[in-house]
Amino acid sequence: MITDDVAYVLHSRPYREASQLVTLFSSVGGRFNAVSRASRQARGGNLLRPFVPLRIRWRGKSDLKSLNDVELLHPAFNLAGTKLYVGLYLNELLIRLLHEHESHPDLFERYGKTLEILAAESEVEPVLRLFELALLDDLGYGLQLDVDMETGAAVESGQRYVFYPGEGVKRHRPGDKGPAIFTGDHLLAICGWEFTDTAVLRTAKQLTRLALEPYLGSKPLHSRELFQGGTGVGAKGAAP
């Protein structure tokens, strides 16, 4: 059975003499690995790179699928400098967190829109934080930041709260210990996806890192290491 699909390449590498092994994120198939037996020098092979919207046809019953056809759906998103690092970070999150062959149509649409905005906008960090929050929501790990998990009371802007990854927030009391303490007004802003305040963005970055950590495990993110140890492009920007 051949499946018609739309997809993005998350990662690719040479495979045998003239083929490519690609990790794809598609609307129908979710995240999966496939082999393109077309020559890497062929027109179709050149399309198999990140940030290129593709129309594909694939088949196979095993975990490793076969690509039968690849066409350009829209022009590639041009990501350079900090934006390139952010794009690679998004791809690595999807590779690490998505289960194979699980369809995520809403997240797929969000990913494409994120690349579009990322390529067009100068402000990188709000786009990145929104995608991280959407990813957590789609995977069932969404953050409930407007309710005290201990009492059920609404979070108040004038109070401080301890955040517990995988659980939620509770009002801070003297002697309380936890991974991080945040103000109620910042939590409510993040809950409403409002990132006009740079202080809220800093909190959101810390919060999403803590929230993603249990699901990413102890293995460092390669894209983050590239960003921190690269040419310094992102030194003044918003590191993933």
C-alpha cells in the first residue's frame, strides 16, 4: 500500500552507495525513518534536507519505510544564524520526544507554521517558547500554570509559586523547596501565551527547560551544544 503524505525531513544521512536514510515528520505517518534509493545527486535527493515542505509517497510494513516519490510542496524555509540553530533544536525535540508512527496532525501544522514565522520574524524567542508549549500540550504533558495543584485555588499574580515538573505549581511558603520559584503574574502570562515582556520570556525559557527535562532524559541535546559551542552566532540571542 502506498501512502500519499506531506512531510519535513528532520534528519538525513547517506545510506549505502547512493541512497539516503531520512527521519521524517509527516502529517499522516508521524515520525518515521525511510530510505530513498534515488541518487543523492539526483534532483529528488537534493530535496531531502531539513525545512523543505515536501509531498511524498511512501510504503512498507517494517519500521523502515521506502520513499517512492518526493516533490517540492513549497519553497524551503531559509533559516540562517540563530534561526538555523533553533530549527535544528525543534527537529531534535521531535526526534527525541515523538513515538514512531504516531500521527500528530495538529503538531505537524504547528511545526510548519513555526518554520514560516521563524523565517520571517526577527524575534526568535517567542516563536520558540510557543512551540515548546504546544509540543508539551500535544504530547499530553501540558502545563497547568493557573491553578494551585495543592489547593485547587486560582494562581494569583501577587504571589510566588514553586513549579514541580510533571505535576504543576503550588503556592510558595517559607521553607518550601523545589526546582524553581516563579511569580504568579509570569505564570499567568505564560499560560495565556503572552510574551511581550522580556522578563516573562526569561521565565518561560527556564520553565520549559524544566518541563521538558524529564522526557528528554540525561542525554544532552546536540543542537544546544552546537549553539553554545559554535561560532558565537547565538551568544546574544535566545539559546534553545
